[in-house]
Amino acid sequence: MKSIDEQIWDYIDNTCSQEEKLIVAAKIASDETYSTVYAELLQIHQLLDAEQLDEPSMSFTRNVMDLVQLEIAPISLKTKVDKRIIYAITAVFVLLLIYIVCYAAAHGTYTVADFKLPKMQISFDISQYITPLFMKIFLFVDVVLGLIYLDGFIRRKSLR
């Protein structure tokens, strides 16, 4: 249920239905509290209507836009990656590849079509994780990453 103030504000602003207008008009005519609140809110409403809003001068927008145009356009931020991190990650992959190639060479000769890893004697069973398919995928991903790095390196050299 609306309070007296809300009902009267709706009545003054003409935002209530026709039935509500008739009810509020009847209460204003018959009830003393409604009539005093109506008189106060009507005065406030008239004061607000008479008040002129502060407007900026005619040249305000033009002056502001001129100042905006004089501002230096911000450059896009480019994050810099520390090259030592890239080199460290590359070194880990290269050392891992060298280790895998040396291990494979020490335990027999393998062809690409017949690539099998020998059983390793380690305390935990790593053979279930490192399968020939895993090795092929790992080597393929390393080759692709190496080619992408080489492509970026060559492009960087050619753009200079």
C-alpha cells in the first residue's frame, strides 16, 4: 500500500489511474492530513517547476571538444615478455628432446615407422604414460612449435 506522500505525488504528477485520482481527490477534500500534505507537496512541485536548471554556456561543448582534441592519444599498451623466460622454456624442451634422442640411440636403432620404446627399470611404472603414440605426438608438437618459432624469427629478421 502506498503512503500518503506517494499517493499525492502520483496525483500531482498525473501518473496514477483515473480511479486513484478520484479516490485521492475525495480524500484531499474530506481529510485534513491529506489536504495539508497536498498543499505542501503542491508548493514543492511549483518551486521545482519554477527553478531553472543550470546550463553550460554555448561554447562549453566546443571548448571541451577542443581540449579533448589537443590531448595526446593514448598508445596501446604492449606487454613485454622477459626473453629469459622464453629462453628457459626453450632450453627445457631442447634438453628434453636431446635426452629422448640419446636414450633412444643408446637402446637400439629405430625407424620412424617402427618406433617403440624399451621397457625402463624405474621404481614407478612410467611405461603406461610414455607410449609410442605419446612420443610421436610429443615430437610432432615440438617440431611444430620449433617451426613456428623459426617462422617468427625469420619474419622478424625480414621486417627490419
